[in-house]
Amino acid sequence: MAQFPGDRPAPNPRATRSVVMARRGMIATSQPLASAAGLQVLLEGGNAVDAAVTAAAVQAVVEPTMNGIGGDLFAIVYDAKTKRLSGLNASGRAGRAATPDEFRRRGVTSIPERGVLAVTVPGVVDGWSELLARHGTIPLARALRPAIDYARDGFPVPEIVATMWKANEEDLRVDPIAARTFLPSGRAPATGEIFRNPRLASTLEQMASGGRDAFYKGAVAAAIAADMRKREGLIDERDLAEHHSDWVQPISTNYRGHDVYELGLNTQGFVALEMLNILEGYDLRRLGHNSPAALHLLVEANRIAFADRRAYLADGDAVPREVQAMLISKEYAVRRRQEISKERAAASYPPGRLEGVTAPGGGGVEIRGTGDTIYLTVADAQGNVVSLIQSLYDAFGSAVVAGDTGIALQNRGALFTLQAGHPNLVAPGKRPFHTLVPAMVMKDGRPWLSFGVMGGDMQPQGHVQVLVNLIDFGMNVQEAGEAARYRLTGGSVALESAVGADTRAALQKLGHKVTSGFGMWGGFQGILIDPKTGVLMGGSDPRKDGLAIGF
């Protein structure tokens, strides 16, 4: 980010805003209206999960470019009573008709990013229901109330959302229902313009009265299935009715005394942990923040982890457990670290191999686009903490809106491969390669940091950069989220404009293909909990429209 050290009378001039501090509760989201809705729940006595679901529902309405109830969700929850972490995989699966043969029959060699062939079963609604059922204190109807109001009465479109909306205007025009829903005046709404989605309000009201079954087994499910039949999609009533989320155990590694938790397959969580394990062998602080030497090591560790991602990121049931354990082990990191040259960038790295297990041939899939996601985190006075992420994958997902529901359906199926023998090969009832991953860090058995960095393949590399900023370079939570980033995409390293020309030149001399980028840096939200005082410290990324707020 652009930094103006002389303009702020603060001891930490690297940030454009101060850390938000509170003691009884805090929420950080990419939309102020969502932060306000979640805070209100906390003020009324609700807990962190209640506030998180309420805010997530508002996000699904007021940031339709990035997420919606036609998408997927993942969460990590710390329960203060049991002192345990649990993970929720609320991602949807491919329909029963989604076989490799069916795609071949249709002449498809690569699953398209837009349209019905990329649609998988939406998981968000069941995710909200599961979170409230296990950890919440309020009914779904209460959690949905602010979202219903914003959908029916409207909301002013924020600046960055308006920019994204405009950028996807032509894709929305392809589907007449999507155009009617999201381009009501024949164009994307401008910044500050009031946008309403009354059909989505009606859908949310059905869920408020009928619960999650109204979505998966009732009139909403029937409308989605009917729309899929009309368009020759691959989702039907049975696929929706049989959907369920899974409570899972987060995976973890220790980085310099901090226990970092992510979610396992089918998410990118292992990528961040693998990178941290590799980087732990270097003295990054001595090299200097965003120095050419430090960035070189970060990028090379990233390349190695992405090579493993291409080979192994898939539904967890399709990848041997011993391979999953290998990828996040310290021993494996030592082996991979030896492949890195400090003097030269590698052209590429092979995926890691485990004796007796054949690594997939070929490259699997690459993430296309910048990723369009929301992340939020909440902490309450009782010590409960939630880290939650939800998305449609691309902006407006598949750009298909299901009938009169007001729901944009996700295009997560575009991340399946049609490559025979790959663990991510599309199959009925299978979960795809997923970009979404929330994170939480424990220190001495207590939550220290709940955070996420939304944005496609920016997520794991963003997690690592934030943690390195905090742990290696001693930044506060706002500085750590604001600091200039790199983004590895394909064979190129994009650098934010705040990274100087000398650093760019030095990286090029090391053999890196260096580029620039606009709007591709993700968006950080985080809450750090002071282990001595218990003070909640919130940070919100100025790359988004967001807000951290507490009381």
C-alpha cells in the first residue's frame, strides 16, 4: 500500500490507520454494514458465532461481487468453554451428473469459468445453520434479519464493490436473469447508488421461516433445480437435498513458537503451512522486510508449495492421508528447502513425492482470475473466536442467477480438472480444489490471532506474508495487513507499487519475472488478542471497503 510516514502523528507510520482496540468484543469485515450488524448482535448479548453468521449474511447481500448464498463457506471456531478448535467445511459437491464422460459428451475439454457447467451445490446456507446449531445462541431467523432488510430496502453500493461490479458488467449481460437482477438500470450501480435485490429478500425470508431445509429441500431448492434443468446444468433436487457440511480438525504447524491452524484438503491450507515450515529455516528478520533476499526466499518457498498444490489439492478423500501428512511435516520442509538456491530463482519445481505413492502426472489446474471472496473474524467477551470465509469463486460466480431466487450460483466446479488420474478429476459427489481457507494462530494454548486474506491464490501466500510481518518483523496487526505484498501467479511475481524499483531490479537479476498488478492483492481482516491484557486489537485492510470495530 502507499504509505505516508510523515502524515500521521503515530509511532507506527507504516500504517494508514490505527489499530482498533476493545475489550468485550470485536468484529472485522470487508463491509462496514456487516461489521455494524455483527457488532449489534454482540451488544445484544450474542456470541462470536452469532455475530459472524449475521455479518456473513449481510455480506452475502451487500457485496454480491464477492460472495452470496449460492457459494461456499469454511470456518475455524475456538470454543472458550471446551478450549478446543474445530473446523467447518461447508463446501458443496459436484452433482450426480457431473462425470468426465458427460463433459466429454458435451465436447468440453476444460470446465468453463462461467455458465451452468461450473456450478456445484452451494454450501453457505448449511454452513450458517451448522455454526449456529453447534456454537450459536440465536436462531437463523435473527441472524438473517439485517440481511433481509438490506436486500429488500437497499443499501448504498461501496466504492470498491462498485468498481468490481462495473468490471463484470458484460458477463452479467449474458444471462438475462442475471442482468435483470444485478443490472436493474441496464448497467452496474455506481458508487453510492442504492441497490435492492427483492427476490433475494424473499428467498432469505423463506429461510428465516423454514430454516436450512427451505434452501436445500423446499421451494428454493425446487427453483434452483428447475433452473438447472432448463439450462441443462448438472445439479438436481437430490444433489441439493443430500448436501451436508462436515466438522473437521484443523491442520497445523508451529512457526517460531506460534501454532498456526488452517483447514486441510480440499482447501489451500497446507500451502501456507508448507511455506512456513520452509521459511522457518531462514533468518528473515536479518535479511530485512521486503528486501530482495527475503522476497526471493518467500517466492521460492511459494513456488514449491504451489507445485505441490497443483499435484495434490483435491477432495481429501482422493489424496492418501500419508501424503497429506507429508506436505506439512518439518522433515519434508527440510528436504524442499535444500532445493532453493539463494542466488537464483528456479524455473520450476517438481511436486514432492512419497515413497510408494505415485505423484499425479501433469500440472492439474491453475487458479484463474484474482479470486472474489469475503473474510470476517469475530471475538467476544467470553473468549470465543471465529474465523470465517465465504465466496462464489469468481465475481458473481457462474454469472447465472437461478430463476426468481435472486441467487447467483457459484462457479467452483471450474476448479475441477478433466485430467484422468489426477486426484482433482471431476466426479459425482466430489468436492473440488478450493481456494478458500480461514486461519487462526494459538500461542500457549490460547487464541492469539484470527485472520484471513481473501482473494484466490493470494490467500495462502497472503497468510504467510502477514504472519512473517507480525512474527519476524514485529509489526502490529494493522501494519501487518497493510504492508506491501507480492503475489505469485503462474510464473510471474507481481509486486505492489510500494515495493521500490531497486528491489524489483534485484529480483529480476535473480531470475524472477517481475510484473505489476492492480486490485489483485487480496484483503486482510484480523483480530490479535494481547496475551497479557486480553485486549482485542483489530486490523482492516484499506485495499477493501472494510471496518474493524469493537466495544
